[in-house]
Amino acid sequence: MKVVVFEQVGGPEVLHLVERPEPHPAAGQVLIDVQGTALNYADLLQRRGSYVMKTDGQIHLGIECSGIITQLGTGVSGWKAGDKVCALLAGGGYGERVCVPATQLLPCPEGVPLLHAAALPEAACTLWSNLGDIARLQRGETVLIHGGAGGVGSLAVQWAHCWGARVLTTAGSPEKLRRSEAFGADAAIDYRHEDFVEAVQRLTDGRGVDVILDNMGAEYLARNIDALATDGRIVMIGLQSGREASIHLGKMMSKRATLHTTSLRDRSVAAKQAIVAGVLQNIWPHLNSGRMHPVIDRVFALSDVAAAHAYMETGNHVGKIVLDVKR
């Protein structure tokens, strides 16, 4: 089968296709004939050699996919060959076939093309595990989602809106602001031209927000604390602006605030099973009804993976970039 690899870290040009033996499902796994996979920021970091993974050895790129089950490992029940699925992966989505624990499968939502379903598992599991499970976002609360036009953000804005929260978001261009509001944001803040803390205070009459979903990290931490309401919660899922920051504990204590830093890829199979179950219960009904949908910016052929990575690095995309493995 064909799979994307890189022998050395570097720019998009290090990515290339090679032939590798087809995998075989172990007990509890299924083999998926991959239709599509979606790019994630973790893929860029891994290619650059700056992604910290708690694992040994090479893990292939691709942490989500969609496709058709072709083979079941022993002990798998509830699925059959021919089922159209999408899946949360530890790696290997950038290839024609991949094995995955059956507990990390999700059925392709009704009305969603199988290729587009590749853009759902990572974003859905990230937003549910953080906004739903950890932050316990409640109906009627106000949430600030940084990067509301991004891969996770575009789905998180939709879900928080469906969940009954008031949704504020940040974005960096007029088009991304417009799209974020179209996804369900009550207000979109231009972080390039406006201090998001001042905007939050204005939009909440000085109260602040109950929950912040942050993919930026160090540079945003102090301002995120300033933007929080009393008993507010920050869930940090990325470090795009840096890894080291000082925390004003006095402000945190005065607001009874909490900060959670989370990751998904290195969690145990059991932990991922619980997250996938939460996604199936709390997010999938909105996808099946059409109230939510995957946001696809552009589709590239698997052989054009370098161009796809180069495009993602421009930061111009809205939603997800998908690789069509069958092209």
C-alpha cells in the first residue's frame, strides 16, 4: 500500500509516498480502507521535528481518517466489513489502509460524504473532551473560542451554539470573522486589530467569559485570565504562541479560576474510548440532523501532500484541509 513518510525533519518537501506492507488488525482492531484523512497542526509539528510524543519509534502522520471497514480483528463486535466509518488514530492516516481499535470508530454521519467525514474525529474528540468533559460548559454560559475559523474552532463554534451557550470567538481576517459568525458565533473579534480582553469585557458587560478554549498557549495566557469570569475555566489545547509563561496566581485565586492543559493523541485506548462515546452521544446527533457539518476548505490528492502542508502553513484556510487517498 502507499503511505506518506519523511526520513528527515524539515519543510513540506520532505514528504513523499512509499510502498509499505499492508497492516493486519490485531485483537480488538479493524482494518480500514482509507478514503480520506485531514491535516492537523500536530502533523506540521511532527514533520518539523518539534512535536513531543510520549512514545517510542516512528509514528506515521495522520491522526484521523474516514473509510470502509475491510477486516475485523478477533473480539470485535458491533461492526462489520463494509461499514462506512471515521476514526480517531494514533497515526497512519496518511496511507491507503490503517488499523485502529474498534472503540475509536464512529459511523459516518448521515448526509456527510465519506471523504468529508475524515475531518471530524480529531476536532470532535478535542472539543468534546475539553468543552464538554473537562470544562463542563453549561447551557446559558458564555464561551470564548480562539481561532473560530480553524479546524477545531469551526466545529467547536457550531457545537457550542447547538449546546445553548453564548459563543464569542477570535479570528484574523474579515472573511474568517464572517465565516465564524456563520458557524454560530454570537460575536467574532478581530484579534489583529482589537484587544480580545477589551472586546470580551464590552460584550459581557464586564463579567467575562465562563470558558475559554485556547490553542495559542503562552502569549495568550495572561490575557485569557483577564478575560475570565469568576469560576471561569481555561482549557488549553495548543501552544502555537509559545510553551513558557508566568501565571498571576493572585488573579487566578480572586476568580477561583482553573487552567487545564490537555492532549489527545497520547491518551490510552480506554480514555479515547470514553471520549468517543461522549462524542457519539453529544455531537453526532447534531451532525446526523444537519445542524452541524464538517467545514472543508480544500481537498488535495494524497500525492500532493507537500502542497497541502505548504497551504496549511499559510494560515489562510477556513476549517479543515483534506487529503483524498483515492485520487
